[in-house]
Amino acid sequence: MYRLLRSLLFLLPAEIAHQTVCSLLRIPGISRGIGYFSRLNDPGLAREVFGIRFPNPVGLAAGFDKDARLIKPMADLGFGFIEIGTLTPLPQAGNPRPRIFRLPKDEALINRMGFNNQGVEAAIERLKHKPEGVIIGGNIGKNRVTPNLQAARDYERCFEALYPYVDYFTVNVSSPNTPNLRELQEKKPLQRLLQQLQARNRSKPAPKPILLKIAPDLNEHQLNDIIEIVQAVELAGVIAVNTTISREGLTAPSHKIDRIGAGGLSGPPLRDRSTEIIRYLHQQSGGAFPIIGVGGIDAPESALEKLAAGASLIQIYSGFVYHGPALIKRINRAILASEADKS
């Protein structure tokens, strides 16, 4: 059924197709009906990670529901948690369209959205009405016009505004689509930013988990810095990984890739690199912090691969676009079966 719908949606430009799907899912009863085929409720899937009990380990990655419009529909479909954003203090339009591109032969996407969102306050108005018990992550970033030297101010504003409404935070300094943003991944500015956020967090009566989302394009030295910073600042964990600027491993013709231009690549071409980074962080840190694995998860096998490498939870995006909501149930079933085999 989803293959037929996908063939129709893929006749539309990618961003229009995404907006169409979002509109359909907000129609009363639609997501609940689809959830009958994609949702799997089983106590054996529950996970407690950084102090939060997740009903299952399969989450929706940031970027799909930037403005917190789809929390109930995505929960209906069976996601164990939903990460909204990236949100910035002020609304911003993002980069010029077109800015999402499909590579069907690779089941991949290239995007250069540029943190397009309606701003943190608009999201909060929707979060005030979120269903009880749904786990929400708040992915936060800086506005495009904010210089890196003042970036901490933007992250702090988002943190303070979202604090009453989300269960955990993700600090996004790894998107390739905001000019100079990835410079904040360098050791000194990153540690300073995270220390400031953590200081605010610790001043709260009930501090919330703060995670760092990292790029797949970091080298081994930079990954060692990440491990050191996460432990020094006592972050709750890491999300590995964001989209990549690499174009390695694509079967799409080079002239098509050149025509698309800049942007972050997601989907199966990212699978091996994502798993490699998860494994490296887990092994080098001695499992000192939880990892949420994301990147190239398009089937139960690639999900189990991430968990085996050291991820505690996983997130999907491109796999969800190409394979639909049934992927959630297929992954959760495979997780249950894998655990049964171990016992």
C-alpha cells in the first residue's frame, strides 16, 4: 500500500510531498488507522535511557517535524519518541527552494533546509497541548544571522523556553546547512557552549538530559575530543550522526549530484560511517554514555547493527520516507526477536 502512495508522492517535488504527508497525517483518524499496522505495543521493548523510560527504542529523527505539528500522529504511528526541531529563537525561512532532493536509486536524500522553522515560541504553543506520556526531544540551534561568538545566547534562549515542555535536549552544531555552524564543533567553542548550557540546566530543580548531535565527517582526533567533552561536561549522551557532506558510495550519476549541489546526505550511503562512529564512541569511552544511533537505518538489519555497535536507541528519517510507517513495526519486531534469541 505504501509503495503505491510513495510512487504518487514521488511525482511531487520533495518538499511539497513532505508537506502533503504532514497534512494527511493531521486529518483526524488517519494516523490512528495507519498505526494499526505500524504500532507494536510490547513491554519487552521498553528502555530506560538517561533517566527516561521509552516505550520502544525507535524514534523519529529531528527535521521531519520541525515545528511540533505532528506529535500526536507520530505517536499514533508507533514511534517510541519524537525529536522536534531544529528550533531557533526567532522564526526563519531557511535556504531558497528547492532544498530537498531524492536519490531513489540510493534511497537517499540530500537537503539544505537551513533550520527553516517558525521559531521556538510557535512550537511551544503546540507543545502545551501534546498528548500525555509522549517522549519529546527538543533539538535546538542558532539563527543564521547570529554570529558564532554569540551562539550560546541562542541555544540558551531555546533551552529556557523549551525546558517545561520537552523531556530531553539535543544541541545541534553539526548541520552542514547553516554557514559556519560546524565551527562550533571545534573543541574550545563546543566545550564553552555546552558548559554554559549545562550550568543553566543544573540551576533547575530537575535538570533534563542534554545530548550532543555530531557530524559524520569528524576525524578520529575530533571524535576523541567529543568523548572528552561529553564526559567533562557530564552530558547525558550523543546522537550519532547528522547528515554528511560526503558523496561517497552513491550510485546516482555524478552529473545529477553536481546539479543538486550543496547539502547534507542521509540514507543508506551513510549507514557504514554512522555505525563506525557509534562503535568508536562506545568502545573508546568504555560505554560511558548512551548513544542514539541514526543514519542509514532502512531495515531491521541496519537497526540491529546500530544497537550491536553500542547504540541504546535509534532514530529514523530517510528510511521512513522510503519505506513508510511499517518500518517502525518491522524494526521493533526484529529487536524483540533478537533479544529472545539471546535469552
